[in-house]
Amino acid sequence: MGVASGASQQATTPRAQPAAAAIPRHCPDEPARVFEVREANPETNPSQHEAHLNTLFRELPKPNTTVLLGPDVILDYSRFPKLLPLEFGPCVTLKSVATFLPGDVEPLKAPRSAASSTGEVVIPSARSPHAQGPLLKFGSHSPDVTRQFLLVECDEPTPETPVVQPNDHVLISGFRLEGPSLGQQKVDQFGILIRRCLDVEVSNMEIFGWGGAGIRVLDHDDGLLAHGPGQEPPNNRPGDRIGRPEHVRILDNYIHHNQHASEGDSVDCDFSWWPPWKPVEWAWCELTRQHAAGYGVDVHHGAWAQIFFNLFDVNRHAIAASGKMGGYDARWNLTLKGGGYHGRAFHTYTHQFDIHGTGDNGFGGQAGVQSWFFENSFQYRNGAAIKIRGRPHIRIEIGANVFPHDGLEDDWGDDAIHIHDRDDLDDKIKLQTGNVIEVDTYGRYGVCDFDDDRIDDLFLATGKTWWFSSFGEFAWSYLTARTERLEQVRLGYFDDDLKCDVLTQSGPDWVISSGGTGPWTSIGVFAPSLDQVAFGQFDPNRRDHRPEATRRTTHAFRRQPSGQWQVTPLTGADWTDVESSSFSMSKLRFGDFIGDGVTDVLAVNGGRWAVSESARGKWRQLNPSLGDDVSRLFIADLNHNNIDDLLKLKRKAVGSGSSIRSTYTWYVSDDGRSPWRELKKYVFRESSLRPILSGRAFAGRFGAAPAGGVVVTGGDRVGNFFSPGEKEVGASPDWRSLFGY
């Protein structure tokens, strides 16, 4: 197989795209030390738990220390404010591991974003697409006691101490960092504060519940320097240390529920620049009585940061920035629909990616030195996606992002990008090519198994990046950077492993990305357009009776304009005539309705469901009484008998305006042969005044049991699962996703 040339070549290896900072690694001349926290839980062993709290407090400041956290560790600092913040020394790592090495093997640090040394032992992280990892809890503390949980701080030289050992080269990775609460907060506290240190990486984390910011990066404390004009990299201002975005790397994190709305009851609006022909938008106003915060990442005084591959949701701003910063590089991030709540006075919503100005109330003045916004995907639409409130010293570039908004910038309706001073466009602020509007990928998911556990996942293709949710229960995990959207690809098991692959068309070639992460690789020249093709196992001589097994996708089916059906093995184009039908492809569905592991064709024939066995048999009635449009049906084997069942979801709404009560009812026809019977019912509150987010539904192999299941979203974007087969393994047939899609 050769590499295709026609498909998108925007492929990045997950968690390996950014290079580590190109700065010398200077660590103190002290022996490396490793501490293992294998078990800790305040509920089960309080004394052991407290001992480990002290271990982190005592050992993290010491140079060349690695602390490894076990998968089930819970460290709760709620009652131990004297042990906070946890300060990091130079060349220190705090990360999780999925397992611990035997006692006679020396644990070595896993590689960072740069390539590891030859022979280094790599221990997988305990935090993975289907495991949340250990938990560190901050608790509720007065800001007078402490404002930050993890502190990576490099002191400035003074006349008394002209030589200072900086606490550089720090890795924080693979666990959860929980703040005071998930709700709106009233004080500014920070999950991780990075001040003046270089070569710091925060990766593969879940960070949530902070009123200030999940992560703040700065080079100087507030008020230490006047607003300078800034200098070109590598330095922002004299005395600063963080000089390039890659000096602080924030990669592949799930950052959510960092909220702090304004408490003010007055507003300060700047409409001096507002075109008189456009309606006033209150989102341009700032509540001024009490400041608002609540940021995922905050790049502040003099600092720079690289912000790649992150998932943001329910933050007031996903990324906030001071006009006195150096700049940040935001690429390949995904921002979901939640958050943005700004103030209680008018219940206003604000934007997600931000750069303040240094002028009055953050409007006007300087907006950092230089920043980049490329290939980010937004589903958020409560306000703008990006807002620039000042003039950068060098440039801000915004290109190749995907927005759900009606307009890009200065258009009618809601715009994706707000620029405070439009005179800065085409001079200091560059709107590059490739930005896309009116693309909302919420609820548009594929179903397939990307992690080879025989449980289906959800697949999201934003138009810039691909993501998957393991089991459909865990937060979106980044796969790769690709521009193909769901309607342009097909999912299946096309190569030799049992991880889902993604297939698309490149000229006459069909090409696959193995596991959704590999490069485009041709599987051959097959010619037909994908909208006239279905995939499965259409060889009746290769029957596979294994219940719920992951079966290779071995064949393609196509319908010619004449109505003739043909199938070919995927080992090479060899189209063979089989049956024929006048029904268009949109009126055909595919599944195993016989129970032999071979794919059959389903349609409505003579007003009733009928099947063509392996696409070779004549239409044979499947159900004597049902003939619902098959294009609206869901297909899954719920009763674990190797025969696909047919399902439908019906909505009944009562009420109007802000008070709608919608009932969503799943119905199933067992094996496609029985009458409809009610399977599961949900009632969700909805409002026609807001986008209705409930009712996105999918069917597949969901749950622990070897049987199928269904999922439907509620108004909170959380997936509601039902699988009757779960009872066979002693589990509840009802469960919910751990995050909002």
C-alpha cells in the first residue's frame, strides 16, 4: 500500500506535535529521586493519606525529584491549608502511572513532548481516554491563606542573591486537579501558577473548578512594571524570562468549569466604534462593579504560552490574556458549547478566546506582542469565539478556524470574531485564509471502536481536528489534525488490527487513516463516489457467528445508476454483480438480520421491511406489520443474539417558549421482526428561546456487557445510555456520560 497524495496531508501525531523548548536543560548536580504514591484515600486510610500529603509538600521542592501517582490515588488538601501551595523545584516531575514497575527495576521518567532517550522505560499514564486518573483536591480555602494549588515559581535575582537557581524543567501530567467548586465563584484562585520558569509542560490533565484560572502563566506580578511597548521575541521586556510560546506548553488537557461571573449591577459599554446601522449587542459591555474572572488558561504579565490540543468547556473564557503579556499560540483546540456567563445584571455572555488591551477597562492600548489562532474548532455560540480588545505590538494572526456563527467579523448577525478597533485589521491583526463559519459539529458523531476494547466510541470530525469519546462516556480525546468532516469519511475496520479506521476518497483511490491517527494510506483504486457505497462483509462463504465480535470490514457495496448492485473485496477492485433494486441508496440500510455474520440489505418493499440476504437474495419480508422509513432507524443488537434489532426515537413536546417539556421515547423491534415495543423514556426540559441540545441519538455496542445499547443527549448535553444487556453482568441498564458533549 502506498501513501496517497490527494487527501488532506494535515496529519499530526497525537501528543507529539510540539517540540520541547530549545533551551539547555540545567539541573542541579544532585541524584535523581523517585517517590511512589501507590495508594491514598482519606476515606479508607486517613493516616496513610495524610502522610502522602506531606510527601508531596516536602519532596516536590527538591531538585531532580519524580513523584508517581497511582491510578486510584485521591489526595485531598481541604483540611490542610498549611501544606499549600505545592511548590516545585528544578527538574521536578509530578505525574501518574497506570502501573508500577517491580521493586528491582528503577522507575525512569516517561518522555516529555520531545523524543525520549534510547532505552528509557516508558510507563503509561493512569489518565487515558477511558480512565480519569488520580485526583488532587484543593478544597475551600480563604484567598488570604492561599490562592494557588500548584506553584512553579522562579525567583528574580536581587543584590543580596545575584545568582538564583531557577525552578525550570517541570512536568505536570496525567491527573485531575479539582478547585473549590464547579459553580460560579467569587474569589480568584488558581489550579497551577507558573511564574518566570522555562521548559514547563502541563499535559494530559483534567483541570476544573477554579474562580481565577485553571492555569495562569506570568513573568511578573501585577503592577510590577508599567505598560511597556513590548519587544520582539525571545524577550518581552527586560527582566522577563519566558520569551517564546514553547517555553510553557499546555497540551492535551480537559479544562472546564472555571467560572467567576461579575457581581456588578452596572455596565460600562464602549460603543464609540460601533457602526450605527448595526443593532447594539450587550455582549460588548463590561460589568464594572466587581471584576469577573473564570479562565481555563490565563496568559498574563510578560508571559508566553503554547496552547495545543486542549478541550475547553464551561469556562467564562477558555483562554484569557492580559495586554501586557508576550503572546500565546493557540492551535488544534476544541471549545464546546458551555460557559461564557459574564454577569448577573443583564445575564450577559462573553467570548471564549481573548486578548485584553492595556487601555481603560481593557479596551484599547496594547494587546500583547504577538499571538496566533490557527485550526481551532468552536461549538460555543453564546458569544463571540475570539475577541481582540487592543493593538498588538507585532501582529495577531487568525486563520483556518471553524466557527458555528453566522458571520466571521463585522457581518450581520452574530460574528465569530470581535475586533475592538477595526483600523487594526490588515495591519496588526491579520484574518488569514481558511476560517470557516456556519459549521456546528455538536451532535454530529460517528460510532466505532477506536481503542480496541469491543465497546463503541463516539467520533467527532470538526473540519480541522478529529476527536473520540471512549465508550461515549469520557471527555473528547484528540486523535489528529485533519480537515475531513463526518460526511466525507466512512468508519470501519479496514486493516489488520481491530481499532476503528477512517476511510475517505482521494481521486479514484480509497485511503485509510489507521486508528484515526495514521497517515493516509491507499488501499486501492475503487472509483465510485462514497455516497453510493456501503461497507461490510458481503461474502456468504465467510460467515462469522461470534456474538458481538469486532468484525473486519472486508467488502464494499455499490449501487449503479441503473439499479444494479455490485460488491467487491477490499483486497482489490473486483466489482461483481449481485442483486438489483430501484431503491436509491438513501432508502437502503445495512446490517446482519440473519445472524450469520454477513451483511444484509434492508429496505421497505411493498410497504413492509424486507431484506436481501448478503445482497444476493431476492427481497424477503422481514416484518409483517412494520414499514417505517429505514433511513430514520437505528440498528444495534440489543438482545445479544447476533441479529440486529431496529430502533426508533420519537419526540413529543408539550408547552412553548421557555417552558417546553419534551418526552423522548425509544422503541425497538426485536430482530426487526416483532411489533414496536417501548424500550426507554426520557423527559427533558427545553426552551425554544435557546438552542435545543437534547435529542441527538446513537446506537451501538455501548456498555460493559456484550450487547448493544442506545444513547440520547439531554438539554445538558450529557449522554443518557440504556442497554438492557447490562443486567446480565449485574450492572444497571441506565447510565450517563461523565461529561457534556
